[in-house]
Amino acid sequence: MLITTALLVIAGCDGSTSPPDSNEIVLYSALPAKVRGLDPGDIGDTTSSAVASQIFECLYQYHYLKRPYELIPQLAEAMPQVSADGLVYTVKIKKGVYFAEDRCFGDKKTRELKADDFVFAWKRIADIKTLSKNWWIFEGKIIGLDEFREYTKTCKTAGDVDYSRPVEGLQAPDDHTLVIKLKKPWPQIAYLLAHLPTAPIAREAVDCYGRDIINHPAGTGPFRLKSWHKGSFIEMVRNVRFRGEFYPSEGEAADAAKGFLADAAKPLPFADRILMMIVQEDPPRWFLFMQGKIDASGIPKDNFNEAIDKRGTLTPEMKKRNIHLEVFRDPSTYWLGFNMEDEILGKNKPLRQAISCSIDRRKYIELFTNDRGEAAYGFIPPLMKDYNPNIKQTGIEYNPEKAKQLLAEAEKIYGGKLPKLTLAMPSTDVVARQEGDFLNYCFKNAGLNVEIDYMDWPTFQEKIKTKSAQMFLLGWIADYPDAENFLQLFYSKSISPGPNNFNYSNPEFDKIYRQAVIMQDGPERTELYRKAERIVVEDCPAVFLLHGVAYVLHHDWVHNYKPHAFGYGLSKYYRIDKTKRAAYEELLKEDR
Amino acid sequence: MTTYIIRRLFYTIPIVLGVLLTTFILFNVVGGDVSDQIAGKAASKETIAEIRKEYGWDKPLFFARDSQFNRHLINAATFDFGRSWNDRERVMDKIKQGAGPSLSLTVPMFLGTVLISISLALIVAFLRGTIIDVLAVLLCVAGMSLPFLSFILFGQYFLAFKWGLFPVFFWPDLSTVRYVTLPVLIGIAAGLGGELRFFRTVMLDEIRNDYVRTAFAKGLSPARVLFKHVLKNAMIPIITQVVLAIPFLFLGSLLLERFFGIPGLGYLMVDAIGARDFQVIGAMTYIGAILFVVFNLITDICYALVDPRISLE
Amino acid sequence: MNNNGTLLSLENVSTHFFTADGIVKAVQNISLKIKKGRTFALVGESGCGKSVTALSVMRLVPHPQGKIAGGKIIFEEKNLLELNEKQMRNVRGNKIAMIFQEPMTSLNPVYTVGNQIAEAIKLHQDKAGWQAKEDAVEMLQKVGIADSQRRINDYPHQMSGGMRQRVMIAMAISCQPKLLIADEPTTALDVTTQAQILDLLDELQQQEKMSILLITHDLGIVAERADDVAVMYASRIAETADSKTLFANPLHPYTQGLLKSLPRLGFTGERLPTVAGIVPDPLHFPSGCKFHPRCPIGCNDERCQTIEPEIRYVAPGHGVACWHAQGYEKITDKQNG
Amino acid sequence: MSEQSKKLPKGRSLWSDGIHRLAGHKLAMAGLVVIAAYFLLAAFIYISELCNWKISFLQWGDKIGREYEPPNAKNIIGTDFLGRSVLRKTIYGTKISITVAFLASILSIAIGVPLGAIAGYFRGAVDEIIVWLYTTLSSIPYILLILAFALVLKDKAINLHWAGLGTLELRGIASVYLAMGLTSWVGICRLIRGEVIKHKDREYVLAAKSYGCGDGRIITRHLIPNVFHIVIIDFSLRFVSFIQAEVILSFLGLGEKNSPSWGAMIDTARLDLPKGYWWEMTAATLAIFFISLALNVFGDALRDSLDPKLRIQ
């Protein structure tokens, strides 16, 4: 999933005031961006995912407590049965799972989940008329699905698309069995079956609401949408038809000591209601958290000093208020990318290296992540199993003197004084401007002449898609814990408008990539991944800046708050202690 | 009267067409299509072509039966602006939903500002030249000279967060009155200066008229002279200022709504600007202009109601 | 002091304007007496302070620049300057009414004339709306407006200048005031209308037994209508007497100059000043007698140039402020006539 | 009051009279001094950049202290997140803000005055078209119009080859002042048109016509100089709104990014304020406050002394 630079904003998760019904347990949280729509097939942004994941479920989910991240069945009965050649996946679906009550199901209000709902949902993603952003998930993977997409292109309108048209690779022999046939091995498939866009969708809902389905999510999850005040707040309530799930009984070694196992085997969810406020400005979001209105909050960059001291622990003021800090690694890497098709940069490796040498990563991390990020030398983040600690030796360190030497070399190649370079920034906001100021400061010190060009996200995307950005600041946060998700960004077949924004093309890399993606996990594949990474780092299509670290503050009344890098629908695990919440209100009153 | 209104409506046709042409040139010709942005992170050429078809960007701009401009005119005439490409929501639904919250913020703000500033303007105009008047004018100018964003930031930080006098943000359990109070007060504080100064000038122009002296010579009290005689005469500039401000109420307040979580049209605009959602901005621009044209007409009718010298025939 | 017969007396009244450019002494030490039922004319060139004198009596000097700096204004044995604002409001429009020069602008354009007349009646006579309205109709009739029942609902812009001045007069007399101040009531009107309005004022004076303070620059009108006259020059009274005396025996060179410029018969609407020279700038009055630069005698006389003459009464009721006036130097004390 | 009208010295033209009155107005003169200081500072920054002078207080990019140093003896208004001097940034910000407001004003005058004069002078069809044009633009809510222009013009390249100028790249503030200029000429155009209509039948114009002056000459040599005071007054008051608009546009991400501007500083500081780093916000707010105050005071005084209609005593 694409993410903008080192701005580590986390959706605050839960919070509380006194709810109208005194026995009701309410989670309050703040979303840092607007929610675009709750059609899982079309969701491409984290904020909408954070909401929709409380309502929809996939075949699989990540274990809440175990690390490294491990998949467990959610709607599926068990992990898939895979044929020997790795091409046929058979998934048994749980029985007795019902959709949340919705008027689209007519008088009965609900219906049991069937394997067909998955087939329908995935065909819908393939249907070009729905303009789904998530076609990349299935593109070229499932037998017959690409042909289905071709077929939809021939249809005049969305209504003409015939969903009963069979797709060989997607079959539901009975209501509780799903058979997926692949064109080639796809080891990551299980991760994607835990990815929100693959959630099942009831055909009734699509028929009933048409394109308005974005406002009428009907899922099988622990909560259902009660009301959605656009741009303001979203209210969800417990889904009475929820299939029943229990809090995990095992976890990491330290989990028991931290109290994460206190609720083991208790029925989920704990909360009756979720209230998600949309608060796009940082100051009010921080104010709401400090007033105890919302349960958890990422720390806006500029509130760091107030919340956390130099050693990365909470300030006494925060401790006094019983606020907890969670720090965790993000599966993300941030970089300054080069457009390899650019006349000046593409053919001039010393220039790219000079730029790489000129940036003081340590200072960057200190300034923009309060010293808590990890300097990056390659693109696979340390959270990934395939992370290569030795990539540092291949990577380039901060060295302004060396930058100057490389620059001299670069000028020889270019044949004269280098023209002004342009760095595209994906945002015009304050943090982007500060980053730009800092980078420019670094460039100046190394004698580089760079213009920083700030633009809004859509313009930035357009620039990248049309290959007209020379350099750009961007990052990637993994959709699933497989480094393949990063590798594909450098594959020559996916250059812009595909995800390879660098327009990087290296036949050697391509060969390894093609080989590695169809391999099952194992030391051999790790070796190939690392080799591919080394090739990229040597070619220097980007300056790898840092791997993200996220911070979340939460109040002491939220129990079972364990950060998770891939899961979104976590509200079901949180338990609220209302007496502590009341105590905080008292504390606030005293302070005043 | 009816003939007058009909004639005036007739005059508005070229204006409305002008507005439509302006928005079309801005958003369709210069702004252009945003299909690559809609397509998302892994777009292919065919998806982009499909999107262009979906939104009609593959059609000629002008001079064809199915040209984009014709489409634009039809959309405007039916008030159906299709779906926002950003979140696939109906543009008209978004606007309808936003109008209420915006009005709940801007109407009290507007009434407060107008009533306070007109009353103060009468008083200040009566006391013209005294130290109170000089101070009031200086305060007004000072208020006008502070950036609006500063008003909001200081107001939210001190009044709401530090001193806890108001809620810092919208909250579902709160009554509307509670959470709009602070933004309304900030809006009034920021807007009062300019309004007060304007109305003071209007009143001063009026208060120098001979009929005011006549009224005083009759033995009327200053309050009666100001509120009965001066105010009604000052109504023409006041109506122009006040009635023509009403269409803007529907647009909400860009900054206040965003900082205080009021899901109105100002908020919608900020989002639309960030996402380059030209459909929303274009629709808002058009609706704003229509409202303006309508209220312009209402203003003219109001003139006739307050001033016997003006006739609509 | 004998106040019998005196309705209003001004004693050493001064009114100053405080402007950005300095203090303008618009009225300096003016004293005069208006007798019951008589017409007192205040004459002078524009800018001499006569209007400000009238406004001072009403205490309607434009504030905050203007201020009555001193003196007494005795009306019905009370000093108006000592009344509070509320008491003063009870005098205005009730006991002392005023009409103005510009009938075109002196009426409020957005209210009907009836409304404006009735407003004063309601205020001062404590009458209900319908009663006040009936009174207003009656008043309009009184000032000679035909079809008053209907005209009462007219707006000022629907009336001619003369009609509007009649409305102003109706408004002024609606509460039977003791004193009517008429500040150049006819200047803005054409000649025939002027005469009609003045006749109307005369007539009403007879009926209502009120005094009139007539402010004008037209000596012709004074000769015909006034009982007593005061001539003002540069914020002061130059000469005052009853009308006959003044016209027969003007003592001040300024008065003499004015009278010379007066056509023998009747009056015309022409502007008066044919006295050589220009009216002095009130910010930079000349030293000594303010008339000396224009005075055939004073321009060469050192005393005139340095010492300003006080008003002295050379005969009962006949005061003059000129060193060279006949009999002026014989009187050493100020007399209060 | 007739008494006061007399004290006007006689025989002075509108201009010399106005300037005389203005010179006596101490507050207005103080305002003028402040405005001049800001302009000179902006000019000085340009000159020093052109001549490559290294003047320490203009080196806003230098790190001069710790990060977020509060105001102290060494750095009077503290430092920002990179340890750069807030004072230097504020001083340097003058350049952007004054440039934007100045160019926008010039642009709006350059469009509005000729159009207004032509419309008022020729009347007829030309007038109809120009009036239609500005009525259309003024029907669109100003804030929406300016945002739409800024948004659409942003990062666009305008092909001026036909004019022999090459391509104009609209980077950074160019789109901002273009948007402001292209949308705000309506007011001045309307005023000039009205005034020209009043003047065109005056004796001096008729006289000029009678001895054979062409239309162009009459407009440029006779009419415009006689109505130019309106332009000056409008300029001084509009300037303020442009400076304030820069703040809003910066908040919406449409402003200058590469060097400090007051709008950008306030926008930055909205994140700083909640943790008590108030100095950057305060510095930029005050910088805006003083020039706005000066312009308002001066503009008012100018209007009072040059425009007899609006003169307030």
C-alpha cells in the first residue's frame, strides 16, 4: 500500500466518555482522514480499511498476539488444502455464519454465508465496470478471471455484465467449499485472502443498493454500521448475528506478563458500540486524546516532546495521567526515488549515489521520527523475515565529502555543470515542507542544486504515473508479511503507471523475481529475495531513508491494546475499564 | 412586481450561462481529466480508458451533440452532478448533507455578527469623534488585521483546551448548541471588525442627514432616532451587505469547520481541494453562483420594501 | 430684571467647535431677548454663526465637535443649559420647535409625512396612535395642504418643496410650541412659495400666540416681518434693535452696508453680501474688531484693529458694537437694556 | 455643516487638497511609514538576491541555534524546528507576501481599469459584454473562484509562444497571484466604469473632444487621471485582503513552499502551538497584523481625504 513519507500518523483507536446507556461499553477513536466508502472491493486507503475491517471478515486473519505474524482461519474452517503442484487451493468455509441484519436480505433480514459470496466478490473486482482499485490482487493469477475481465470490457454498461458466467479458476462445488485454480504458483495467496478487498459480498446488497453500496456495508464481522455522518463520525454497534469468536489463549512469551492473556477464551467483541470520529487536523485530535475523549492516538510529530522524553519514554506528565505508550515496527520503508527513465538521473549512477551520500539519515530520523526510526539501506524492512542486516554494506552511508567526489564524477559523465534537479513532494502540508527544507539543507551542503516541488497527492500521483517526476519522496507499507510485496515495486513489467514508480528495469533482477515469486517460503527463497535486493541497492534507483516505527498512546482504561502491523479489525479485542475512565475525568477536573 | 421579477429572471440567464462557461473552462478544459488519479496505484491503460469513458472525458469538449459542454449544461439544469470520483458518492448528496451542518454554524455566526455590528455601529456612529469611537475603530481595524487562522488556533487552544470553557471538537453526545458555540464566537470575533467598520461608515453617512436633526428637534430620544429613523434609511446598504451574504452561508466556513469537526460544505471543499475533486468544486461553484443570483434578486425586492422611493414597476 | 414679556433670553452664550485644525468659535458672547408673541430676526451672512445660535438654543449643536462653551439660555425662567437631556427633550418639539432651511432633506424619506407629524404628537402629548393621526390631519389642514386626509399617507418625495416646508411647519406647531425657530425657512424655495410660507408663519403666529426666532440673511424679509432684529457678524452681534429703529437708524457700519445693498421696494431672493471684502475665516479671525478689514472707517483706525468693541446700548433696546457708532463711547458700562 | 465647509482652503485641486489633509493625519502618516518600510524591505531583499549580497539577517536557511529555542537574548524571537531564526524567516517572508499582494493588485488594476474605462466610455455592446463578464465573475462566490483558479492554475504551463514569450511555468506563488489578480479586478472595474460614465459628459471631456482628441487619448489622458484616486484607494484596501488570502491559500496547500512566507509560517505553527511553541505563529501574525493595520488606517485616511463622497468628518 502506498504511503506518503515519514509522517507516521496512526488512526487513534478507541476512546470514551459517558455513553447514553450507562451499561453500554463504547470505544471511541479518531480517524485522521475521511472515510471514502465501505465497499471492500473498492477500498484502497488505510482509513476506510480501519472502518470496514470491523464490519467485514476475510477467509483468514492474523493471530492477534503471536509474533512473527501468523495466519489463522477467520471465515474459513481451516488453512487451505493445497494441491501438490501448488496450483489448486481448496478452502472449507465455516458453517452457520450469517450476515449482519440488513434490509437488502428482505424479510429474513439475514442469510447464511456461502462460498458463492466469495466468487461473486472476486468477479466483481475483476469486472472493469466497477472500476475497482484492487484488480492488482488477482491480475494474471486465477484461471479464467482475466478472461472474465476481458469479457466485461465488451459489455456496454455495468448492468449488462453477467455474473453467472463461469470462471474456471473460481468454483463453489457446494455452499461451504471454495476451489481456486491458479495459472502459476502463488505462495502469497493466503495473505491476500486475509486482505480486506477479498472479503465476501452478498449479491443482494449489490442488487439492492447499486453503487450506493459504499454506504451500506453488509458483512459478517463483529460490528455493523449503525450510522455514518459523512465527514463527522461513524457509529457501529455489536452485530447480534456475529458467528462467535473467542479471545486468543496463547501469544508471545511476554504477553502473559503484560496482561494480554487475562481475557483468554472470552467471547468477542467486548465493546457494544464503536464511535469513530473523523478529525483531520492534528491539534484537535491531540486535544481530544488529552481530554480523554478518545482512547488512543498516534503522536503528532510536534507533540513528541510533550509526550515522550529524549530516551523515548513517556514524560512524567503523561505517566501521571496513566497514559501508555506502544512503540512498534512498521513493515514500511521510505525512500527518495529516482525516475530511471530521466535523461539526467537514469544514466548517471554516480549522481544518484552522490544524492544518496548527501542525505543525513540519522538527522532525518531524529527530526522527523524523534530518533525512533531505523535507518534504511535496502528496501526490505527489519520486520520481515527476509530482512538482510548485511545490506548495510552494499548500501550507501551519509558522507558529504564523498558526495562531492561523486558529484564531480557525475559532472564528467553529464559533460558539464549539472542542471537544477527537481524533487517532487507528495504533500503540501507542514511536515512535507519541513522535510523538504531539511533535504534541501542536506543537498546544499553537498553542493547539489535541487528544487523542491510540493504538490498535492493527486498531482503527485499523476506526475509519477506519467513518469514526469524526476525525484520523489515516497514510501511503501507492506500489505502482507512477505517481501515479495516490496520486490514487485522494482519489476520491469510493472513500471508506471504500475507500481514500479522508479521505472527501474534490470533483466537480472527480473529473472530472479520471476523465479522467486512462485516459490514457497524457505531459505532458498530468502536467498533469492536478498540477492534481488542487493542488485537493486547497487543500481541505486532510490535513496532508502528509513524503516518506520509507529507510536501509539492509549489511556489505561483500554485493555488488550497490542499494536499490530497488518491487522485492521482489532476493535473486537479491546476491553474498556469504565471506572478508570471515570477516574481520568476526575483527574482532569482537579487539574483545572 | 411579477413582471419585474420575470424581467429580472430573464436577465439572469446570460449570467448563469456565463457561470457555467467559466466553471466548464476551469474544470473541464484547464483542469482536465483526472482518470489516472482515479485508477489508483496499479492502474493499467485499459482501466484508465474505461474511467475516461465512464466520466465522459473521451468526448469532444464543444461542438458535438454529446460534447462535454452539453453534458455540463444538462447536469447543471437538472442539478445532477454525477458521482464524485474520489469516493463515488453522489455530489448532490454530499452537498445536501453538508448544507445543514454548515448552516448551523454560519447562521448563528452571521446573525450574531450582523446584529452586534449594526447595534454597535449605531452607537459608535452616534458617539463619533469621541474616544469610544476612536477606540472602536482601532479595535475593528486591529481585528481585521489578524489572520483568521490565528483566531482559530489561539481560540481553540486557550478557550477550549487550556481553560476548558468549550468542547474542543464536535462530539456526537453534545447538543449542536454546545459544540458550535466556540466556532461561532470565533467567527463573530473575527468578522465583527470589518462589519462594524462598514456599518459605522453607513451610519455616519446617514447620521449627517438633515432629517436626523429634524428628528432630534422633535424631542426624540437618541435611541429612537437611531433605531427608527437612521436604521431604516441605512437599510439599503445594510440589505445589500446582509442579503448578499446569505448565499455564502451555504458555503460554510473552510477553516472553522475543519478545526471544529463540523461536517459542512466548507469541510467538503477543503477535502475536495486536497483530492482535486473537480466535480464537487464545480458543483459548489455553480450552486453558489445560482444562490447569489437569486439573492441578488431578493435584494432588489427588499430595496422596494424599505425605500418608498424605489419602485419595482 | 423684568422678565415679563420675555420668553427666551440668551446671556453671553458662546459655542465652540473643536476641529482637527483648531477651535472654531462659532458663537461668541451673544446676548439677546425674544419677547412673547413677537418675531425676532437674526440676520447675517452665511457662516456668521446665526444657525449655530439657533442650534445652541435647541442644544442640538453637532456633537462631539461642537460645545456650548458658556453663558445662559433662559427660557420660561429656566436655564436650558442646566436641564438634563431628558428634560431638554421635553422642551424640544414641545415648547420650542424648529424648522430648517432644506425641506427637501429635512424630512425622513422612508416614513410618511403623517407618521412623522404624529410622532411628535404622540411623544409630547401622550396621545394614542389614532388620535395623533387625527391631529396630524388637522395640522396639515392648518398649514394649508388640501386633501390632507389623503396626503397624510404620502412620502416626502411625492411632495413639492413648498409642500414639504408646510409639512415641516405642521410638525413644528403640532404641539403648540411657545417658540418657533425658523432657520432660513424659505431660502431653498422659489419666490412665490417663499411669500406663501412666510404668510403662513405670520398667520400661525397670530393663531397660536407663539414667538418666532427667524433666522435669515434676507433683510427684506426682516423689514417686513420682524419686530426685533439682531445683526450678526463673525460670531458676534454687531447691532440689535427693534426693526423700525434699526432700519431707520443703523449705527454699525456693517448694518449700514447691508441696508445700502437692499433694494428700495419689496424683497428679492438675491443673496445679500455686497459689502466689500469677504467673510473672515473663523479659524483666523482678524484682531480687534472683526469687521475692520472691510470697514471704511475701521481699516485705518488703530483702535479698531487692536481692541474688539463690546456691545453697548446707545438707546433703550438698541445695542451696537462699534467704536465709531454714534454715542457708543459715552457709555462706559455694559448695560443689559 | 455649512460652517465647516467654509474652512476648506480654496483653489486647491482634489489631489493637493487630499494630500494636504492626509499629511495632517498623524496616524495615516505613521501607517504610510510602516507600509513604505515593508515595501523597502521587500525591494531590498530582491536587490540583495540579485547582487548576491550575503546579508546575515536574510540568511533564513542557516541553523543558528538549537531546535525550537524560545525567544531569548540571542535569538529574539526564537528558532524553528531546524534551529533557524524565526526573526529571519519573518523578515524574509516579507518578500513573498508583499510580492504576491503587489503583483495581484497590479494585475487586477491592469485588467480592471482599462476594461472599466472602456466600458464606461464607449457604452453600447462593449459595455454589455464587459458588464456581463464581471457580473458573471462576481456571481461566483469569491473564495470558491479564487480557490478554483489557484487549483486549476497550479503547476500548469501556459504556452505563450504566440506572444513570443516562450512557456510560462506556474510554479509556487505564480498561480497564487494570478488567481488573485484574475478574480479580483471586478470591484475596481465596476467603480471605474461608474466614475467614467459620470465624467464622460463633463465639460473638460467635451472640450477635449471639441479640439479633436481621439477616444484613446481622452481615456488615457483625461478620464483615467481624473478617476485615478479611486484606483489608489482600492489598491490600499485590497492589498490587505491579498495578504490575508495568502494565509488561507497556504493552509490549503496552494501557497509558496520553498521559502518562508507568513502564511506558511502560520500554517507550520498550527502544529507547534498545541505544545506551546508560540513564537513562530506570533511573529508571522504580528508581521501580518502591522502591515494590515497600516494599510487599513492609511487606506481609510486616503479614502476620507480623496473621495469627497465618502468623506467622514
